[in-house]
Amino acid sequence: GHGPHMNDRRTRFEAIFREVYEPLQRYARRRVDPASADDVVAEALLVVWRRVDEAPNGLALPWCYGITRRCLANRRRSDQRQANVVDRLMGERNAPPGDGDPLLWAALDELDADDREIVRLWAWEELQPREIAVVLDISANAAAIRVHRAKRRLADAVERVDGRKSAADAGHRRVGNTPLETKEAT
């Protein structure tokens, strides 16, 4: 809603934001590249907004450092998963359709046709971006950007597909042939 409580939360968030934004930027930039630092700080501030009522009085900055530290850890895990996807794809570069990792195939299916083609040109045909540029009749720079983005979208799709698979398996345990819901701590 937009009642008085929302105004209090907004006022509190704005005060915390003014106090922590620059220090969090410095903290993140000391640990990752500037573009990633901006993303991490934005993610941390989203968490701060959602949890602003939990911010300890007089300790907002250290509390926010803790949130940012966890966002950085999440970013590192995500980057590692993406690197693993690229490694896996590199290992399957010449794999004919139907072979390889089912998770990877499900993720490829989630991509739009253009991204799928770019990933296939890069992975299966082993073309460099400058060569992909010739195939697609675009500039080498545009091809490099599209390859990078397509690989990133593929990594995100793998994460989504794997997350759905994990979510479908989580929260249930089998007793005999009957799945029973289990309560997860949140």
C-alpha cells in the first residue's frame, strides 16, 4: 500500500541509501570490475529495500556490507556456473544434435532462434566472431557482442532450467509411492 508505513519505509531507505551508496560502490569495485560492481550494488540495494525494517539502528553500513558481500558471493557462483556452461559447451563443440547434456539442450531450446544460431556457429562450427560476422553479414564488433550476449543468455537459461528441475525435486520426499510436502525454512 501507500499508507504511512510505506512512507516511513521509504524515508528510512532513502536515509540508508544516502549513507551507504558510495561506500558500497567502493567496496564492490575493490572486488569486481566496475560494471559488475554496479550490478552487485543495485542487487544489494534491492535487498536493503525489501529488508529495510531489519536494518539495525546505527549499524546500517556494516549491515549493508554484509548484504553486499552475499550478493558478491552469489555473483561469483553465477559467474562460475556460466563458466562451467561454456566449458561444457566447448567440450561438446562438435556434438551432433541429440547427444550431450540434456540440461544444455533444454537451455538451448529456451533461446530465441538468433541466439541459438550464434551459439551453434560458435560452438559446433567453431567459428570466431569475425567469421560469424561474415555468416550473418554484420560487423565483427556486432558479432562479438552477439556471441557474448548469446553465451550469457545460454548460461542464464541453463540456470533457469536447472532451477526449475531443482525446484521440482525440492520440498518433496517420497514415502512409499506418495510424495509428501515438506516445509522448507525461509
